[in-house]
Amino acid sequence: MAKKIPDSAASPVAEFEMALDELEKLVLKMETGEQNLDESLAAYERGVALYRRCQTLLEQAELRVRLLSDPAKPDAAQDFRADGN
């Protein structure tokens, strides 16, 4: 069974690392070709969800870097949490 990524328990960086680690393990398992069709489809769906989560977290990190890099608004940087708070 796939691990559920914690909602707000982990920092965005830790959440990204956990999601990426799970995605890498999932890909390795799929590459063996030993899964039946149902297992492969479920693994693919989980992989897509993990990919999308990683992409979202990377976009949030990029936005944070842009805010930190804006010399016109040095105090505008804020903590970006996965839940938007």
C-alpha cells in the first residue's frame, strides 16, 4: 500500500523529498514488469498524483525564491505551506 503524504505535518521540503522518493521507488517497481495490469494501472495513477504534488511544491518554492529575490519588496517573502496557510 502506498504511503500517504502528510498534509501539514511535514515541511514543504520534507514533503517533496518523501513524494519524490516514493515516486522513484514506484518507477523502479514498475520497470520490473512483474505487476499485473490492475497493479500497473494503480501504480501509474499514484505516480501521476505524486508527480503533480512534486510539481506544485516546486512551483511554490520557485515563487518563494522570486519573492525573496525581489529587492523592491524585501519583506514580502512568506512561508508557503501546502495547505495555503
